[in-house]
Amino acid sequence: MDFAYIWGDALAELARVRPDLRIANLETAVTTSDDAWPDKGIHYRMHPGNVRCLAAAGFDCCVLANNHVLNWGYSGLTETVDVLQSAGINTSGAGRDAADAAAPTVLTVPGKGRVIVFAYCMESSGVPPEWAAGWSRPGVSFLPDLSQHSLEAISRQVRAGKRARDLAVVSLHWGGNWGYAVSPEQRNFAHRLIDVAGVDLVHGHSSHHVKGVEVYRDHLILYGCGDFLNDYEGIGGHEEYRGDLALMYFPTLDIVSGRLLRLIMTPTQTRRFRVNRAPEKGVLWLMETLNREGKKFGTAVKRQPNDTFLLVQATDERWVPPR
């Protein structure tokens, strides 16, 4: 197969929607290193020669603050960053030292403005605390907890990097792989990122399946995006979460206020290590799940004629599009 094979139907959808930016959490090392991190059960690795797979999808930024980027040691991490950047893909959330790991990625959208991507990971998602980048040690941008201190640290970084007509995205690798629950601490922290830190969109991930979506004060919070593509097909366990079903998220934000103007989601299904449009049963399952899990956040989805979902606010059982 060619390098674009794995993206399947997603490429046509990207060409149709034409998003300004393409951002993903890349949960693997891209390296030939054999320095496996000790006492870690799973070691993901992608050969640098296959970076053309990522280039084929046109990613503008790959978030690396997660629990697999150091699977193959410090040399594996530095090679990952070098390979991605050499392929023209920006990275965020990991680097050669603490300052490099914490530095946001600045993505410019010609004629519109900039999107500033900050990325962090937590122990709750399986990240060893010792993976935190140091003053002279490679590592990830590690968030020790969801305390006021952590909020203030992110706030300082956002204020230092954000200017007028910038949109700030905070990408968080947090929580476990399975389960729909969003803890009060997570929800409160996401709200405070918007209220206090001036964040415009919270991009949460770690769960292998989609979770409920919230719109808080007209700002989008994705608590768990699910896996867009993985190689778990045929592995048993947790079938009830339908990890093979995923979403492409296409939010439209106001460049001045950061308000969510619209969120369209395209249902997909992984089959034969390839992203395909979800079949009818998959579309219905995702719609039911998003409506059930979004209820506590006051959100639901409305199916569109082209089998995409429009995020709406559910009020008195009526469809009310976000303001």
C-alpha cells in the first residue's frame, strides 16, 4: 500500500471541509531506538521511514505530550521530534529540555490569525512523572495535578504567548483509556482554563473512545476525542466502547472572541488499519453515545444529510444551535 492508504476516506473529507489547520495527538515514538523504557508494559514505535504516512494527512501539528512518546528513551524522543520537524510537522508538548517542551506551537492561518497550541500530560493517563522534561533533560510537558498552582502556571504561559486575534488551544492527555466519566476536577479545571487562563479550546484525549462534548460560555471542551486511528483491530476486550468508531472534529471559532460558532463531526470506523466512513449502525451508535454522554453537559448532536453531526444545545427537547 502507499503511504496515504491508512487515511482512507478521511482524505476526501479533509479535501471537502478544507480545515485551516490539522492537529492530532500522536501517541507513539517515531524512532529506530532500541532503548526501551524499563518497567513499561507497552512500547509503541513507528519507523522514521513511515513519517510519510503522517505527511500524507497534512498534519500541521502533532501533540507529543502523552504516555508513549518516551517508550524508547530520551534518544527515541529527540529522534521523534527531529523526524517530525524535518517532515514539516510542528510538535508541541515534548522537547530537549523543560523550556523546549513547554514552548507552544504557533500556527499561522494566512489572512485570519494565529492558533497557539499548548500541550500537557498527566500521570492519570499513564505518564510516568519521571518523564517530565528537566532543565537539561529531554521529556514531556508534565502537569502534576489540577490544582490552582497548575492553573496559574498554564495561565502565565498562555498570557506570555497569546496576543490579539490569537486562538489558544490547550491539549491535555489525561484520564484513563476506558470509561465515559468526566471527574468534577477535570470539568472544573477545563472551565477555569477558559475563565482564568484565556484558553479558547480544550482538546482532551487519552480515552480510546469518544466522550461527551461540552460548550462552556461558548467555548468548546473536548474531554476525550477517542482514537482516530490505531492498530487494535482484532484485540479483544472493552468491545462495548466501540473503539473502532471515531470522529473527525471540525470546529469553527470566532477569531476575535474564541467563541465556538459551529462544530461539525464526521463519523469514521477503522477497518484493515484504515479510516473509513462509519457504516449506518456505527453512525447511529455514535449519535446515541454523544447524545447520552452530552446530556449532562447540555449538548447533543443532530444528524446532517451528508451523515455528519452538528453539535447543538438540547433545551426542553428542542434543537437549539450554539449561539
